[in-house]
Amino acid sequence: AEMATMIESMDTAIGRVLDWLDLPENAAIKANTLIMMTSDNGGVIHNKNNTGDTWTSNRPLRGGKANTFEGGVKAPWIVAWPGGIEAGSVNETRIQTIDIYPTILEAVGIAPPGGTVLDGQSIVDILEGTSTEHQPIFTDFPHIFGQLCAPSATVVDGDWKLIRYYHAGIDAASHAYDLFNLRQDPSESINLEAYRPDKIQELDALIEAHLIATNALVPIAN
């Protein structure tokens, strides 16, 4: 009931905005409006209803909210942009919420303020269907959050995804890893760590560089 109420409230609020844009007197505004709707993370799997079922199911994706498997970080991104996007089209390019700011800047033709560091990238070309290229995407979740979550950092680069579990290796000085090919294994059911040590090394170097560049807080060895 709690989850259903939250969804109904969100739908009602979004509907008010869209209904206002649909008014005949607002046709010009609607034609010049970019609408983006997404979520911050996957569905809740830690809470259960009175039948013992989790609130949501992310199948066939693994995991959910508060872990770094696909079920915890992958969410739909719905865009409406008259003249900019073909209605009903689908693009599988992985993007992220830090792309919103640079995307809006390009869409309205405004340069970022001088000296501004943009973490994300504009996805206007992706929305227009002229590109499917995106920089590596990082997710850092250095927290302990129940049995389904271990402190971790991830990178997705093309088809490949690496999860680094902080200080979970053979000793406290080393990390443990899961390596997946998301194109072949979107459910993250087969860990390729033992088969591609070269890919582990390549992607873990990206994670380390990202953590240093962003001055991220990371767990220390116990």
C-alpha cells in the first residue's frame, strides 16, 4: 500500500504538468519543452509485504535498491521532446543522471559557466539518434546496507562491467571483483573474473582513477 501510494502521488503530480502542457493555449510552450523522467535507482527489494513478497521485482536483472548490481542501478529514462525525438523510439545506450545538466545546457544553447567541471556529458546527440557513444559510467556505493549489499564501486565501459568489493579479497589489502559482459549476460549470472584478468586490471584502473579524481570517500581496511 505504501509503495502504491507513492506511485499514485508521483503519477498525479506528473499528470498535472503534462495536462497543463496539453492545453490549447500552451501549444507553443509544449512544442518548445524537453521532458525527462527517470529514477535514481532500481526497485526496493529489502521491504516485503504481508504475503512475504518484496515490494518490487527487477527481474531479469539481479539485485535492487542499495546495491550495485543492474537491478540496483539500471532504470528507465523517458524523454519527450517535440521535434527532437521520434515518438515511440527506443535507445539502449547507457546514460546517467549527471548527464542532465550538460544536456539541458546544450538543448537551450547555453555554455557552462567558465571553469565549470561537467561530470556528465550531453546526450543530445544520443537523443537525436546520431550517436550511441558514452563515456565510462561509475557508481560508488561504499556503504554497508544489509545482507544484500557490500561496499563497492563499479564501472561500465561498453559491454563490460566490473564491481570492486572493497577489502573483500584474500586479505584486507586486496579487493574482490565481479566481472560481467552485460550484452551477453544482462542478469549478471556468470562472473568472468577468472577468465579475463586483463579486463579486470583495465577496468579497475578506471575505477581507481575516478575515485582519485573525485576525491571520493572510500572504506579503509579493517
